[in-house]
Amino acid sequence: MIDSTTDLRLMQYNLLDLYMHDTAAERERWTKVYDVINKHQPDVLAVQELAARRTDEFGDSHPDPELAGRRLVELADAVGMQCTVENPALGGSRATVGISPLGYHVGLLWRDGIEPIPRTWRHFGRSSGLWHSLATITFDFGGHPVTVLNYHWSPFSSVWRGTEAARLAMATYGKRHCIAMGDANQFGSDVVTLPDGSRRYYDQDRLDRSHTRVMSHLAPTGDPLTGEVGLEIDRTPARLVRQGAGMTDVAAALDAAWEPTGRALAGHLGARSAEAGPDPGHRRSGPRAALVPGRFQ
């Protein structure tokens, strides 16, 4: 039972097309994904890239919401977690999966003993200006409502990510306690103070300028009239979340050592990294687990 002093273990995991291909090799990878989740034993799990698409008679691909729900339930059953809430509109229950127009969905799962507050499940897609989707749900942690947000931003456009960051910030309005987990495809804007008193971004510029997607992370600087121009990391989307919603990067706040997550076992750019291409140099989204202390104020 969760009370106000309980520590919470939160986990975010980009699953890299989980369930898209039913082959022996992929089934082996599914087992590795389950093993990673079971190893961390999260109280709340946010996943991205749960694949569920259908092909129409013209050969075009479309998202399949019903299949996405079944696959999130399959994942939940495999790792002993919950992922369904009551469906007031249609009766019965529905899986807590946020539908992506591209077929790469997000999902929220939680362990037994944790109960979502009724009628707090929300999900937003392309009609809300999102590349993939945003899903939110509120839990009662020891008498404190805590909203968990799961997002997956565009890998191709900083401008699009700015729209998504604004939408995420809007989803926190009126809520005192929020925890956001997801695949931002974005450099953060949190600043840390070093032992010598100097300050720098927690997410430093480690961008590989030779990477094909480099321009999706850069913004122009300088004045074309003087010829003094350049390019720098565009941190605007992260600043919108930091300054617009007052949210802080947990790793930066806890002074955790910076680490890339793009080569994580079985997850995004993991088991099939050779096919996915090189990591452009920022923190991607393999499995990340964080322990969040209780005592919400």
C-alpha cells in the first residue's frame, strides 16, 4: 500500500517497435525486455514505441488502437503489472495506451497496490499537435494526487518538439505534483553548479555533427548582417517545460552522473543498433529507472 512516506520506483523505457515482428529473434528480444523491467521492479512504468499497425487494401499503414491495447495488456501480463482503467463512455475497461498516428504508441503501467484516481486517464495525439502521443494519469500516493505523464516527441524537428513541450506544460496546469517520463529526442535545459562555482548545462553539447539528424537539434545564432553567424543546440523545447511547467530533470537535480541511454539492452538503439544507426550524442531512451522519495508536500 502506498502512503506518504513510500519511496517510488519509476521507470521509462523506449521498447523499439515491440511486437512489430513475430519472429524467433524478436521473441527472444521480447524476453530480454521483460527481464530488464523485472530487474528494476518499477512501481510505475512508462513505455514508448509499442508497435501496433494495420495495412489497408491499398497497402497504406494505419495505427490500430484495439491491437495496441491488447499488446499493452500482453506486456503488463508478462511483467506482472496493471494497465487498464474503467471506460465511462463505453463501459467495461480500456488499456492505458496513448495512440500514435504513426503506430508507435505510448503506455502507462503500474504495480498491484497502486490505484489510479477514477476518470483521470487522458491521452492526446496528432490533433493536439503531437508527433506521437502524450498520455497522463493521476495516482493517489498517500493522499497526494500525483499525475504521471508519458510522452514521445518528434526526432526530426525542434519546432515540432516546441509545440509538444507546450502541450506537455499545459497538461500540468492546476496539478501540484507531476512526474513526466518519456523519449524527448531533445537536449535538456537544466543548469548545474560545479565545485568551482561555475555553471553549465547538465546536458552538454555532445552532438555528433556528422549525424544525419543533426539539424533537428540546432538553431541559428548571430546576425546575418554582420556575417557573424553559427549554430548551437536548440534547448527551447526543454526550456518550455522547465520554465513553463516548473519541472526539473531528476538526474540533474540529484547530481547524477550524465550517461547516454541509447545503447541500452534490448531497448531503443539496443538489440538492433546496427539497423537503427548511430546515436547522435544526446541522451536517448533505453531503460531508465529512478527512485523518487516519498513525502510529497
